[in-house]
Amino acid sequence: MSSILLKADGLAKHFGGVVALADYSVEILPGELLGLIGPNGAGKTTVFNLLSGVLRPTRGRIAVKGRDITGLRPHQSAARGIARTFQNIRLFNELSVIDNIKVALHMHLGRGFWQTIGHSPAFRRAEARLDAKAREALELFDIGPLAEETAHNLPYGLQRRVELARAVAAAPELLLLDEPAAGLNPTETGELIAVIRRIHRDYGLAILLVEHDMQVVMSVCERIQVLDHGRVLAGGTPAEVRSDPRVVAAYLGTPSGGGAC
């Protein structure tokens, strides 16, 4: 078995004559926390969509633990251990918070059709385990008391936590976080940083993080990759990336500046 959790080789994605991504490669080790940054239009969302199966690459290969998953659909990628969040929150707004979490868990239930409609003892035991696991995920994100609340009634910051809890509840080995701090105020951003550190530490998940907020990226990431015009511009530790002249010129601006991701 490969010691590399996820490996992407020479990924490219063309939309007609537009090259969104060209010759992108990355290796992610088990338990690693990698950041992906770059200017608007650099290709970051395209990377996420390719790795999670939303898009099929024009060229290149994606493998998880040495097994080729190139071109698999999102639910098939999820079954291989990849979960993701989205820049725009995608909850089932009319469902309760806990039912949103259970949606992610049902693919692990493993019960047949007749057991389900008959509410067999095996089904009831599985449902009890599912409920306990969903509540465990809610407690991890400090939203346990909101279990029965309808999702659309929650403020934005709490909806973001529900989405994170749902992704973690699916028991992935690799979690793709697409701008999790988007729309959060400074207090919520600080809380998010603490949550990312906690799930990385306690669950041992590998995390690939795309984020505008450089405070989040520089605070939590062990390694950072920089995209520009669909190609990898630079990579290294946060300190190395922050001081790289190419990154400063293309993205970060002055050392105290931010820049759009």
C-alpha cells in the first residue's frame, strides 16, 4: 500500500479554449494539512472539483492510496475517503441539523431494502449507532444543543459549522475545505482556526484547505502550494511561501498585504 494518501499527476482541465488548470501535481500524506492559495482565477476551485469528482480532468491521473480514482463521480470519491465542503454552504435547509449530519452517515449504514422497510432489529441498532455518531460530530463542533433546529434558522457562522460537522461525520481520510472562513466575522474565524486544529489533531485527517484569509492559512497549514494562471507557482512551509519573491509579486503584495485568493 502506498504511503501517499492522495497523488495527482499532470492534471489539466480545459473548458473549450480556456485552460483552467495545466500540469497540476500534488502529493498529500496521511494526516497532512496543506494549504492551496492563489489569485482569483488561479485554478483552485478547479483542483477541488477534479479531486472530488465534480469534474473529469482533460488530462492527468488521480490516485488514492495507489488506486486510480480518475473520473469517478463524487459519491464514488466519497466512498474512497474524500469529503469536501463548498465555498457556498450546501445544507438541506428544511432538515434539522442532526438530519443534515445523518445524510453523510447513511452511506455507511449498510442495511438492505427489506431490513429498512421492516425496521428490523439490525436496522434499529444501525440507526441508533448512526444517531450517536451524528451527535458526536455535533458535539465536536460545539453545536450539540442545536441538533433539532432547522438548518435555515441558524446564523451563517453556525451553518458553516454544520457543514464542517457533516463532512467530518462521513469519516473521510482526506477533507477538502473550500474557503471555510468565507463570510465569517473575526471572532468566528478565530473559532474556525481552533476547530480545524482540533479535527486535524484528534481525528488525524489529511486536510487540503483553500482560503482567502491568510490568517487562517498561515496559522494552520504545515505546507502551502501557490497557484497562478492554472500552474503551480511555488510551494513550501508558510515561512518559505511568505518570503518567496514570486509569490509576493503575484499574490501577496507587500509583506503586510493580503490579496484575493
